[in-house]
Amino acid sequence: LEGIRYAGDLILRREDERVRFVNELDLETYVAGVIPNEMAPQATAAAYRAQAVAARTYGWIRLSASGAASRGWHVTDDQSSQVYTGLSPRYEVPYAPMVEHARSTAGVVLTWDNHPFPAYYSSTCGGHTTDPRTSQLDPGGATSPLRGVRCEFCTTSPRYAWSETVTDADVVRGLKARNRPIVPPVHAIEVSRQGVGGWAAEVTVTYGPNRRKRVLPGTEFRSALRLDSHHVTSIVRRPGGYELKGRGWGHGVGMCQWGAMEMARRGFSESEILRWYYPGSTFAKVY
């Protein structure tokens, strides 16, 4: 909390030997505190407004979820929910325009079949977004808007393509940390099932003296080896390890933020951006 200013009320609750800080505020002020942290500082107005709608949709779902009224809070301030830093954006951007971007789309959320859905987003898709099943996310019934689309707009992202070299020991250690223990040697790593857009839905690791196989979701493989994404395009055996290549940064579902920024730069409106990344979705004004 040091150095961060907040709007609304700051509530302190003692929970056993810990103290929980809860910032209680209206949804629009919250959205204004999210968008400068979730969208890069070089974004233009339409990209910020698209981010505002996506962030509001997420906040609205959490706010209106069953049992939400009985909880002491609805969202966290980090990537577990959305990055929120009150009136103090983590990037060097002025806060006042963020209030205007939120206000210009006030109350608008994305819907599918007349219901708001999880409007997921991530930094860079690397050419194609994927679907919730591939990334182990809950689609909230929105199979069409979150089905995955091609994206020709995020090539300027510094994370559009990546390459990592890992040792056998890295693989053993990483899988152990994810509760997927194996023993050396690591004989092979392969994408055994591809998801939408070429993202790894499943990875199989062949290991040990008996060449046993460990099958795990692509998202867990990404976490175990601390990769930028599970959009894995190449796995090549090298002496003592593997060279992994891929594209994108994040889980790859929903709006590609670098793609949205480029679309906005080319003159697309926030509505066009959102309809591109969430095909078939509609807009609803909930207040």
C-alpha cells in the first residue's frame, strides 16, 4: 500500500493474526484504476476503452456472482483478478484520462446469449487466440465469443515470438514443483494434443530408465518451465536439454492486448476491436 492512493473507503479487517485491507469503491472508479495497469502506456483511446469494457465485464461478473454479497471482497488487486493500483497507475500515464475512458463506456459489458461472460484477455496471442478449454479457463457458457480467432495485429509485441533453452534438470525440477514428479533422464518432450490456434493443450514428457510418460496440460507445462505462453511451436532436443520455441505471452484467450493496441492505432473503434476478439458477442448497458 505504500505510495498508492485510493478512492473510496479503505477498510481494515482483522482475520486471526492478519489484517486484510479492502478498498470499497464504485465499479467505474475501479475500472479506471485497472485499465492503465492492464493496457500498455503507448495505447491509444480506443484500446483503453476496449480494455475498460473487458475489465468492467469481469468486475460485473464477480460483483453479481452467487454469494457475492456475503463475501468481504469481490476481486484481488493482482493478476489473479485484474491489476488494480487505485489512483496510482504503475505505468507513467496520467490517471485523469483513464477516468474519462471508463466514463465514456460507463455501464457497458459484453454479453453472450443475454448474459455477461468472462471477457478474458492477455498480452500477446502470437497470431491466433485460443479457447478456454485449451487454457483451462471457465468459458461461462460463452463458447462462441471465446472460440479463438486469428490475429494479424500483435506482431509488434516484444513477446510475439520467444525461445527458451532448458536443461533436463530444469524439466525435472519444474515438474516436481507442479506436483508432477519425474526422474531423469528426460528422453522426449512433445506436444501430444494441440488446441485451437496451435496452442499446446497437452504435453507428454517421456522420462526415466523405464521410459514412462507424464502427460500434463499445456498450461501446467508452461508454468513448470516458466515459459511466456503454452503457444509452443517447436521442441528440439539439444545436448543436455531442449530448445523450446513459441509465440505470445499469457493464456491466449479473448482479447489480445497488443493486437487491440495495433487495431486502435489503425483506426478501429473499441466496438470493432471487441467484436473481433469476442465474435458474436453483444453489448449491454447494465446501469
